[in-house]
Amino acid sequence: MSELVYSIKQIFNAGNKSALTDNKASFYYIAPYQRGYKWESNSSYAQVPQMLIDIYEAFVYGTTEYFLQYITVKKLKLDDKGDVLEVIDGQQRLTTLSLLLSRIVVRNSDLKNISYKRLQYFRYDGDIFTSLQIPDSEEEDENIIHQDRYYMVKAVRTIDKFLKLLEENDKLEAYYHYLLDSVKLIFNIEDENTNSEEVFENLNNNKVPLTNQYLIKGLLL
């Protein structure tokens, strides 16, 4: 099981033991067929605040390991970028985690953004997470025409409010280290000959009940 489970640090960091290093890949890649980032932030039950709160509760209660389910990837060779891991399922989680890590270092420059340039969208050059422009007012958010950027900006606003509360209670750094070391993902790697779009459609249209299947597969292995 240890070979299939990675901490957030091991997901993003390209050190001696990481998902990227183990698969000889330089970063995670969001391909053109993906529908873009669209996690909601507009209520306490929306995906972004729910993830932040769930991790915080696990942190407060001292949960040794907190799992964010699984991600599904496939090794892919890009002509201009070499070997990468194509994200078939897990885009929303990886993007939210990247936004969270990028905003943590904005508040505390002593901490490291280990997700920097580790997740790249085909439609953007460079690191969208650190170059994301946040409008001066929330009213101006409605003028953002690109779906990815709109939902990322909304996520950032929610993340910033959450991190401010952590900072005021002197828990930001401890939360950061808990996130890196104790929050984990089950890592599912598809065969390189697998049709990525077909797997993506099956996972997202519920044609095949893959969620429990992959969780059980991870536990058994």
C-alpha cells in the first residue's frame, strides 16, 4: 500500500521520494479535454471551504493520516516538455491544493510553495497559481470571463479568509506542516496505452462505479 499512497509533500515535491520522481515525470499536466477548474466557494458546504475545514478538523483532532481519496494519472510524453503525469481525475483537488500552498507562502514567506510549477494547464503558460491576478473588489470578479480564473479567484478569496483566521490564532505554520505530512492521496496510475478521455468520461459520468473500486484496490495492494 505504501507505494500507492503519497503525502501532499510527496505528491508535489520532486525530491528523493515523490510521486513525480518515482514516475520520472517533471510535473502534472491538465490536458485539453478536461473541463477546467470549477470547485465552488460560495457557501460553507461548497467544495473549497469543505476541504479546508475537513483538513483543519483532522489537524485539530490530531488525526495521524487524513485521506483526500485518490487521483488517477497516466504517464505521458509531451514533445516540448518531456515526461509528465497527465491528470485524468483529481484536477479539482490538485488545483485547490496548489492554490492553498501558493497563498500560504504569501502570508508566510518562510514557508515553501512546494507546488510551484508542479501542476500546469495546457492552456496557460508558466505557473497560473502564483501569477493569478486578484481583482481589488469581489464585485469585479464577475468581469472575469475565463471559467478557470473565475473559480480560482473565488477559491483564493475563501482560502485567504481561512488562512487569516489561522494566522490570528497562531496555527498557520502548524496547519501547513500537517497538510504536507499527514494529508494523503491514493495514487492510481493507468497504463500508458489507456485512452485517457474514455477513463475520464467513465469517472465523471458515473458510467462505471470506479471510486470504491480504486479505494479498495489501493487498500488491498
